[in-house]
Amino acid sequence: MPSLFPLLRSLIDEKRKPARFIITGSASPELLKGASESLARRVKYCQLNPIGLHELPPAISMKKHWLRGGFPVPLTMRSNSLRMDWMDSFVTTYIERDLPLLFDVKFSTVTMRKLWQMLAHSHGQILNAENLGNALDITGTTLKRYLDFLEGAFIIYRLPPFFTNIGKRLVKAPKLYTNDSGILHFLLSIQNEKDLVNHPSVGASWEGYVISQIKYAKDSRLDAFYYRTHAGAECDLVLAKGNSVKAAIEIKYGKSVVVSKGFYHSIADLKSKNNFVITPFETDYLSQEGVRRVSLDVFIKKYLPKLE
């Protein structure tokens, strides 16, 4: 309803009181485009993430949420085959209709679908635009533009590196993640929990899931990064306020967790006082090295608020 926006503009200007109108519609391209054109300086955007782990009802387990993602319909469907059909329609509609409409561009839908699948297989890896572009037979500039579209549409996110010491040789490219684990698993043809735990990408999937759930639950003043140096120091997730590191987090899938030397080097580099290893299993204890082993749900409920 395009006529809504000029009407809202006049009503807002008539009485400048905040939050008199709330417009919903998820990431609807028509809504975003209309609001940006007609309600400039009169609108605030609130990013509503998919349903997070901290919002789950008791009837839905973390494993189910991890497998299916946070979109309400596929999360609550009883049939796996219907859920996969829903995901297929979602991806197709986004590629063929929503992305071109949202960004007013034309691109090869075949290339964009291949890109989604390649990004799923590169989930959690450091971006190499040249290699991805060569594989798709497009330039690095075009690839980065496509990634901007996907990030602007909340399909992927790029986790930036944390810069703290200019004296060290740091990895400076972002890491790429598919935002919703349900979409990731659809693109990887993972249909059930058995497929997931036996898949080669289970560790990367768990890493992305943990990071996304912490991003959904954290205070907006806490920023998320990763840290890696060419000397071997590595940390999956750094939570910081400005240049002040609030926590260093290693993410591990498995019951017997062995913390890498690179993580301890990161702790020393970052001078982090709050250090965690997050696993999918119920645990909460402090190791002799001062690193807390904890499950994701306990970290979000118990420790994340203290960092904020």
C-alpha cells in the first residue's frame, strides 16, 4: 500500500511524538523501500532477529532450534519434507523477487543461487573474494556487491576482525556466516539431527549458531569480532565495548574439549579477564587455566548479562 507512506509523513509532522506508529512486515522490500523514500528522518528501524535461543518455549529444544533455525514456520512444522519445501520456496523467492526489488538491481539468479550454496560450504571461513569470484566467473568487485546485498537482506553476516595491537600481523578479512542455521542446513541438504551431527560442517555450523544466538541476545553496546594473527593466535568470538575486551570465547563442538594454544595466545594478546569455551553440552565449571567451560544457554542466561 504505497499511499500509506505520504499519509504517515503528514501525520507524523502534525504531531511529533515518538512511536505513535509501528509498521511491521519483517524485511519486506516494499516496506523498506517505501519507508526510506517517504519517511526520511521520521523513522527508526528496529532489527527483529529470528527467534533466539533465549526466547524459546520449553517445548522446543536447543537441538531442534539449531537444526531448523529461528523462522517461526519451519521451526514449528511437524513434517521435515514440508519444512524443506518451505525453505526451498523461501530461497527461490528471495533470489528471484525480493533481492532485485529491494536493491533495484538485476543479476543472474543462477549465479546468486550458486553463491548462496558456496557461502554455505564456506560458513565460518575467512572471506577470500578473489577465490569465490573466480569460482563463479565474476569479478571480486561484483562478488562484494552481491555480499552487500545478502548482508543488507539479513541472509548473511560478516564478522569483522578485532584490531588491538598494530605491532602484530593480524588477519584483516571478515569471516562469513549464513545468518539463520535453518537456511544453512537447507543449503547443505541437512534434513535431521542425525544428518547434522554426522556432517563435515557440524563444527562450523555450531560455531555460527553460537555466534548468532549471542548476537541476538547481547546488548547493542557490546560489539562482536573474531581475532586471529599470522603467528597462530586465534579466538572465535571477541565481545568488546570500544577497545575494551569484555570476553574471549572459544567455540567447540564435542564432549572432550581440548583448548588450542592459539586461544591462550589470544587471551594474552587481548588481555581478556573473562574467557569461555562454549559447547552444546550442559556444563559450567572453571578450569585450572582460568577458562570457564559452559553450555550456550547457561552462558546467555548467566554470564552474558554480567559482561554488559
